[in-house]
Amino acid sequence: MDAERKARIADLAETAQPVWDASRDGGALQVFLKEIGCHGVDAVMVTKQVVGCSLAEAQRMFITSPCRAAELAFHNAFMEGLERSQGDV
């Protein structure tokens, strides 16, 4: 990860920390991150830093949040396509 991205994630984590501290609710954290335009890998990395959890736990918190339903649908469709393509080889 380059220095610029690390700095952006650190800034976003600092902004998001009070949301996590107030609620300890992964769904609320994801809603906040989505509202401020933090998506995808950046949202997972911010979640990992703010919550102090593993990468797998941060990914799970991201992908299972109701506000991230579109991301989950994309992920599932992509994985299904990938699995189908492996069967074609």
C-alpha cells in the first residue's frame, strides 16, 4: 500500500473512531463509512484499524452490513462466475 493510501486510511479511521466508540456497532460504522464515501478495500482497512480486528473480521463486518448489500451481491455474482469459469477449463 502506498504512503498516500495509508495516510487516507489513517485519516478516515480517525474520523470514524468516534462512531465506533459510541456504538460498538459494525453496521453503524459501515453506514457512516458509506455516507462519507469510503468503500471497498478502503472501508475494510478502516474497519480493521478502527475496530482493532483481523482482516477476515473486518471483511465480514463490511460484506454482511445491510448497507453494503450491493457490494455483497456483486461479490457473490463475481464468485459464482469465477467458479463457473473454473469448471469450463
